[in-house]
Amino acid sequence: MAKLKIKKGDRVVVITGRDKGKRGEVLRAIPKENRLIVQGVNVVKRHQRQTQATEGGIIEKESPIDVSNVAHIDPKTGGPTRIGYKVLDDGRKVRIARRSGEVIDK
């Protein structure tokens, strides 16, 4: 199981597949399966049975997408970038965008 470099709340762009070019925010990361749930990406229709709490019918929800099919959005240029790590002078280990060198973690 590899460590995911993309976390919940990150802005990503889909680089391959049916939703290529779509951008969204990571809603959930699933490291055990190497997958992400991205807002507005890989939307599927599911039939849901009516319960006391929820109404029945056909609902649309995001389905997990493989982490290799998305790239982080560079905060400086807005394009796709890879992610690296850097240790700052104060000892913190932060993620950086490889394309621009911009620090991603605040």
C-alpha cells in the first residue's frame, strides 16, 4: 500500500479517462484501495430504496477514481503538476508543486 500524496480538500484535475479535463476537490481519500472521491467526477446513477430517513429514487453520486488518473493543480500556474516533499528551515515537512516549486501545505 503506497502513501497517497493527494489529500482531502486538494484541488485536482483528471488527466485520463471519461472525465478527462474535469477539475474538482477531493472529498475523500481511500489509501487502502489507492483511490479518491472527487467532487463532480465519475458520477454514477444508483437506485436507492426508500427509508424513513431518505427518499427513494435514482440518485447521482461520485464514484471512486484511481489516484493515478488525477494530478494536483499547481497553485501558481493552474495546470497539472506532480508533488514532491521539502523540509523547511523550521523543521516542517511540506508538499511542494514540482512544476513551480510553490508550497502546497500552509
